[in-house]
Amino acid sequence: MSQREICAYTLLPRQTVNNVINVFASQGLLRWGGSKHDKRVKRIHLTDEGGALPPRGGHARARGGTAGHGRARAR
């Protein structure tokens, strides 16, 4: 997946996604790689350590919800 695809999916700004990617890369959970089709695009790949982590919380859209777009609370 590319950084642009992650931004589009999570609706987060590019700088936020970039910061998270850099932290995960420094922890050895993912690595950058080139795209087979476009050398300008860098793809993000999970390492074995990153792929072995159990899924946790995450962004509402990644969990199947829509943050802030639910029904209004009853008063």
C-alpha cells in the first residue's frame, strides 16, 4: 500500500500518516519498497514482525465504522 492510499483510506493528513510510518519503520514493523509499475511510488510493506502483531483498535474507518457520522445521541 502507498502512503497516498493510506491517507485516502483513513482520511488522515499526509504528515500524520508519514509520522506513523516512520515510527513503525524505526521499530522494524514495516519497510519501504519501490513499486513494480511506477518507480516514483514507494510501497509500504509489513515485515514479519509487523505482520505477526495482533490487530488492535485503530482508525474508525479501519474498524468498519465512520467516525462522527453516526446517529445523533438521544437526549
